[in-house]
Amino acid sequence: MIPDLLFLAFSAGILLGATLVIAARNPMVGVMGMILTFLNAAGLFILFGAEFLGLLTIMVYVGAIAVMFLFVLMTIDIDYIKLKEGFAPYLPAGLLVVALLAAELILAAAHSPAQLTPVVVVGQGPQPQNVVALGQVLFTTYALPFQIAGFILLTAMVGAIVLTHRPRNDVKRQNVTAQVLRKREDAMVLTRPKTGAGATAKHWNPKSVAKKVKA
């Protein structure tokens, strides 16, 4: 009974989120609808016993792709002051939706087939969950290919940064080596300015004054 109700709730959430993505005129509302769709799809995966796909959907699609869309929206010309108007009245409703989604995901994990009827292989006994089994295989049998794939992705990320980096000449940059190797004479000048002729005087030259002081 409860799994059937959860299936209907997640399906309704997916339809509602997809409708918001298509029909919303406000881009922020569209992104929120996309996040709602991803979360409900993750709930369906967990409910069907594919908890790894559900967690992967939350981490990749909600935690990365949806955040990328939000960053893109921040770069375009949007009147955020107008968007923030009327935020407080909708805050309780937003918190209620978040609480309902969290409760649905917890119930889906509790009533997942992997929790109710664990897979039993003849001669081997009960098998671990998908996440546990994948972790055992990934970090034992395929540990070296996994590390190589990580280094390849790191190299690709550094290469993308290097290729897209453009030096700018209109900004001031620090020369750390010159600052560390500078001498005391180059960093401090003792002067004896005349009365009324401060450091902002037109004819004031710190090098010539320093020579006079040394002399």
C-alpha cells in the first residue's frame, strides 16, 4: 500500500516539476521545477531498489547540473530585487515542500525492495546492496582503472583552465619574488622635508633626499 502511494506521489512530483520547467515564465521557477523533477526521479529509483542510481541522480543532476543552471542565471541580466519581493510569504510553503520530499525519500528507502527482499544467490547467501557491491568492486578489482580515470579527468580540468586563460594587462599583479628579495634600502626612505613641503610636493624626489641623508 505504502509503495503504491509513494509511486503516485513521485510520479505526480515529476509531472508537476516538468510542467513548471515548460510553462514557467520566470527562469528561477523553471530551475526549481527541474530540481523537483530530479528529486522525484531519484525517489522512484530508490523505491525500485536502484538506490545507487537514485543517489547518483541527486549528487550529479541536483548537486551539479542544477547548480550550473543557477550560476548561468546569475550571469544574465535579471532583476533580483523584483525576484526577492514576496519571498517571505512563500518561505513556509517552500519548507513544507522540502519536508515532504525528504519524508518521501526516507519512506522510499525504507520500503525499497532491497530492504524488504534482499537478493539471495544459491550457494552464496544474501548479497549486499547495490552501493556496497559497487564500492567493493570499484575499490578492489578496478581500483587502478578508477585512479587512472581520476587523473585523466584532473588533467582535462587543468587543460581546460589553461586553454581558456587569457592574461590581462589592465590589472596590477604582485611580484612575490621581487617583494621577498627586495632590500631594506629599496623599501624604506628616510627624508627631512622642509616645513610646508611634504611628500606630495612637486619637486620632492625620494632618491635624491635619500642620498642627502646618507651623505
